[in-house]
Amino acid sequence: MKKPIFMFILILLFLSACNSSRTETKTAASTTAQEELNMNNSSDSPKILVAYFSCTGNTGAVAAHIAGELNTKTAIADLHEIKPEVPYTSNDLNWRDNSSRASKENADTSSRPSISGSVLNIENYDIIFIGYPIWWGQAPKIVYTFMESYDFSGKTIVPFCTSGSSGIGSSAVNLQKVCSSSAVWLPGFRFAANASQSSIQTWLNEVDLSIVAK
């Protein structure tokens, strides 16, 4: 009788050792995954905000691609849409009509259309990507509203725009004039209305995000 009992005890000990080994392996794997996640979200990585204004969806698509690409590298890029308090209609955007809303806003240097919503804790962001369509060679006045609504002191600003044919021109320079003088502005870039994801990736690879204002 002693031999079967002895064999039973050995089997129990063997099963216990196997379960312990699997638990240790699982714990080690979980620890490794957590360590990798912590590295990706390290406080040493800059926190990035991709803010954009878009009426037709072209700039919004580019902004989403930018945020997505940055997240694969930093895991800390947030996307924010600059929404007008009063949405623009197709008639508002008729650039051929001098009496349209967009035409009037563009002609009025003091125009600052109201924005719905706001960015919480903008002071936590190190880098701000600001995107907009080109209207009459410049950024829409609502983008000026956004730039004047926050203190960008010590931030790095990266402008980008979309247009059918016009370049970024002086639009970024004029936005810089209404921004904090201590903000660092990187060169802006113009994307075509149907910009491909590969062209966005190529541009981001050329942007030196190590130049972070402090």
C-alpha cells in the first residue's frame, strides 16, 4: 500500500511544480509587457497635441493620420478638433460670394469666430501641431481665435495646412504673431487635399521633434 501512496504524492508534487512554472512564466511576460508600456509612456517623452480646424474633412483626415503616426512612436499624442460655435454651411464657405460668412471673416482682420469647447490642461503639452485649410492664402480666422485662447509659452508649435493649390505662404508667420513670443515655431508644411498617409509619414520623419521649447 505504501508504494501507490508514494507514487500519488510524487504526481502531486510534479503537477504543483508545473503550475508554479507556468505562473512564473506568465508573470514574467506580464512584467515585460508592463515595462514596455511604461517605457512608451515615459515622462521623458514629449506630450503632443494635434489640434485642427476642418470644414470639409481634408485637414481632419491629415490630422488623424499625424496623430496616429505619432502614437506609434510616442503613445502620447492627442487629437483635438477646433469646432466653431456656429457651424459653417456650404453657403458660408462660398469663396466666390463676397457676402458669404467666410469671405466677410477673411476681410475683417479683427474677426475672431467663437469656438465650441476647449483643450483641458493645455499646459501639460510640450508640442502643438496646428492644422488648418488655406483660405485666401491664410489660416481661417477661427484658428486665430484658438491661438489667442491659450498661453503657448514654452511650447513647440508645428503648423500644417491643406489646400487645392496654394502653399502655406505667410499663414504660419501671421499665426505666430498672435502667439507667445517664447514659443518655438518649426517650419510649416502644406498637404494636398487628398494627401496620402505615406506623404504624411515622410514629412513627420523630417520634423525634428527633439527641438522642444523649455
